[in-house]
Amino acid sequence: MTAGELTGKVPAAFVHTVARLVSDEILDGYRGLDDLAGTISDALDEAGLLGAVGASTLRPTISGARVVGRAVTVRNILQRSQPYSSALQHTSRLAEIEGHNQAQPGDVLVIQGVKGVSNMGGISASIASRQGEIGAVVDGGIRDVTWQRSIGFPIWSREITPVTGKWRAETVEINGTVSICGVTVRAGDLVAADDTGICVVPAELAADILTRCQEIAAGEARRHDDIDSGMSVPDLANRTYVYQFSQEGGA
């Protein structure tokens, strides 16, 4: 269970503490990658990890946005009650606000949402921004995109819809394990996103994956240098660029 005051919107037993295993130095290392999602995806492949979702599946609302942070997770399910009855009674069970309550500056909100309805709107984005969150990933719908863009809060989502989730979705857990397009995300895992897509790195592997990302990036930089220098296509095709620092004495 988490410490501190809760909103009461989600039962306390289902609001968990984030294990903050990823250091600020590691986050900075990932932020230094030029090809953020692509490089991390390659490193995850080599580690045998499923951790990438393309931007054609979860589309960014702000072109050019890049985020790297620790995950704060929210799990929503479809309400069983009839939505128009809930609307008439003003009974909302959508409570991603507790995720904002648990977030720290630099965190990324990750919502396993309900399809076809908004799991996060303009008010929610404003609260997130005020709390210092740097973006959100939503496997489900969102709305109020114009407002979110106006305050510079990027969201990667499956769909955009005016249909509110207040009467249709229910938040059942905060900082538990969620699934985003088949990718498992735990609270505290590293989340990186850009125009190419979203990558999730398990917190305990973040340092090792970063090292491999930096090696891959160094190899890519050499390839670009050789292209710019006029190296022939056959030579480019037959040269190995993805290497380990220990093999070539560094980059």
C-alpha cells in the first residue's frame, strides 16, 4: 500500500507504492540517445524482451515530443452499469486522478484503458502537467487533444474520441502491472517515447539496456560518418557497425 493521503477514488488496497529503481543518471543516459525508440527497441530485441509499440498503434498527439521517465500505472476496466444511468446520476468511477496523486515530477502516466471512450481528457492533462508529469501513454481513447497540445502535454494513445469514460470506465488499480498493446508495464519501469513509438524497459535491466543502447548508437554514428565520407555501398554493406565497446576500445 502507498503512504500519504489518498483521493479515496480507488480502494487503498489497490493503490501501490512505486519502486523507484531507475536513477536520474540512467534516465539522462536514455535522453541522450538521438534515435530514442529505435535504439531501445534494438537493444530490447537482443535481450529477448518484448517492449516496443509503434507510433502507428499508439499515436503521439504532439509531433516531435520525446519523453523518458518512470512509469506510474493506471488500470481501467469497462463499467458494468449502463452509461446513461451513470450519467444521469453523475456516478463516475474513472479515477486516473489517483495516478496523478501518486506521481512525482518526471514520471510518465501509463494507462491500460478502455477502448472507444476517453480515459484521459483536458482536466486530467492539466493536473498531470501541474504535478510535473512529462507525458502519458494510453492504451485506449483520449479527448480534449487541442487543450493538451496547448499546454504542451504529449500523449500517445490508441484513439481520440469525444465519448467520455466517466460513465463507461472504472479505475480498479494504481501502480499495479498493466498491459499496453501486449507489452507489460510495471510501476517504476522506464518508459521512453518519441515520434517512432514507445519502449518499456524493466527497471532492473535499465542500466544494462542503456549500455547496449549506447554501443548501438556509437555504431550508427560511425555508419553515418562513413556514408558522409563517400564510402562505397559494397563497403558499407559488408562492414559491421554494431559492436561492443570492449571489442574496439570504445567509441
